[in-house]
Amino acid sequence: MVSVCKPLQLHALFSKKTKAANQLLSKLSQTDHCYMGAFVDDLTVSGDMPLLTTVQDLNYYAQLSGHPVTIANFFQAFSYGGKVYPYPTQAMNEFKRYGAIPLVTLEPWDWDPKHPDHSRTLLHDILAGRWDAWLDDMALGFKDYRQPVLLRWAHEMNGDWYPWCGIANHDSAQTYIKTWRYVHRRMTRAGAHNVLWVFCPNSNSVPNTEWNKSIHYYPGDAYVDIIGVDTYNFGEPDERSFAKTIAEFDATYRQHWAKKPLIIPEIGVANAAKNPAQWITETFGSLKNTYPEIRAVLWFHMNDRKNQDFRIDQSAVMLTAYQQAIEVDYFSGTLP
């Protein structure tokens, strides 16, 4: 694709969303349901990047869980081992064929699959304009998709494991905010009005210092449509309930972002946990009875090959617990 972006005044950048995007945003804002989604990487893991979720994977997961996948998460880095990756046509077509809303997790780094610790952030390169053409092409791809796209840009920025986090950028959130706004403006100029932007910190900040709180990374209401939060039970020694894990974030959400719909793009319990089945039962009970503001939950269905298996069928007991937890009407329904 060829970039066709032209300079616009700032007020023109925040034009109206497409009708379909507004309908989805409205349903997420007003629903009395919690919709079920997933990141599914079970059948096609080959070591290649990017990880590709197929219709076969989504059908497999739906059969396991007993529910269709309403929102499908997909991870897209800017480049992998120095190889630039374009708009993910194949993955997006798979989601459209299946009927799931894509949640594209866009990661601003050059990901090194052989040496992940050497992966390099691209925030400064983006601000310098070196990725403008790539951003334009990505935006035009989303525009041509025509259906709503959830775009989760540079997630879990308040952790210490990604190179775009504050601790890797002079203990400051300012570069992150500047880059978010830059990318938002660039892609909006290209006409990606069907994109809903998801701001998604981790449930707890690492390090847990004031400057690293999720609120300090927030780019502003004009740049965000949906709030997300990722949360896991990794097992011992830091095993906590869902309520305790999400407590600090929930307080921030209620104080600052309560007017925006809230989703969980990543959730899971590792096989290292004491009782994964019990954690699932308690967590989904809490979602229904204590956290009605959470409108969608996407399970991280993956064995990451580091002794952390998050798949819902890692045991028969766990699978039964998951199936029973989501079989109530509250977790049913489809999105436009």
C-alpha cells in the first residue's frame, strides 16, 4: 500500500468513528453482559513469527469452552529479528471468516525471537518519523477492513518487561504518551475511523512506585476509547485472588476512567497455581457479582513453553471449571 496521508489540523484528527465502530462502543458501554474472547495459540505454533491464529484454532477453542469467541486477540510487532512485518492480512481475514472482532495488540519493538532480552523499542524512531509509512499502511489496512478493529497499542507499559515501559525510558511515561498521541494522529489522518483505541496497563505496576502508576501513562480521553487491564495468576510464590490482583487498578479505573468501557484483553491462571480450577470459579463469580463494569474477558490460551501453561484444558478439572463458570447467560451473547 502507498501512503496517502496529508497534514490536517488537530481538531480534524478526532473525526467521528464509523457507524459500526460507534455501535460496538455503545454496546460495550451499555451492555449487561460480559463477552467472552481469547488469544488462541494452540494448533499452529511453529516457532515462527508472528503467531497466527486461524479459524481452525478459534473453532477448536469454541468447542472446548462451549462459547464462540467474540473478540480474538492477535499480537503484531513492528518487526521480528530485523524483518519488518506489514499489515497482517492473513490474520485479519481469518478473524473475519470466523466472525470475531479483532483485537490487534500492536507492539512497537523489533522482537528478537532468539534473544528476547535484546529486543529494541522503537518509540524514539517512531517520534522521529522513521515509521510513518508503515503506520500509514497499517492504518489503511484497518480502514479497508471496514469492520470495527480494537487496537491495543503498547500494552502493559507500567511493567518492567517491555522496552517501551517507563523504566526503560528514564523512569518516565512522557515518551510513551508522546508516541501514543503521534501514532493516533498518524493513523487517524489515514482514515482509520473504524479503529477503537484500547489503553491497557498491567493490573499491578512493576516497580510499584508513584511515577510508574498506570494513570501517569494515560494519553488523554481524546486518544482512548476503551480501557483494558491484563491480569494473571502465575502461581507461587505470589499467588493472589483476582480481587486482590485487580484492586489497585480497579480503584484507578473507578476514579478516572469509569465513563469508558472496561475489558480484560489477557487473563489466565498458570499450571503452577495451587488450584487453577478454584481460581477460575472464584474469578468468574467475581466478574459477574462484583465487577459488572468489565464488559469482555479474553483468555490467554497458550502454553508459553516456559513452564507456564495457561490453556483452559491443561487439566480436565480446570476445563470443567471454566465451562461451568461461563455457561451462565451473563457470559453469553454476541457483539455487532
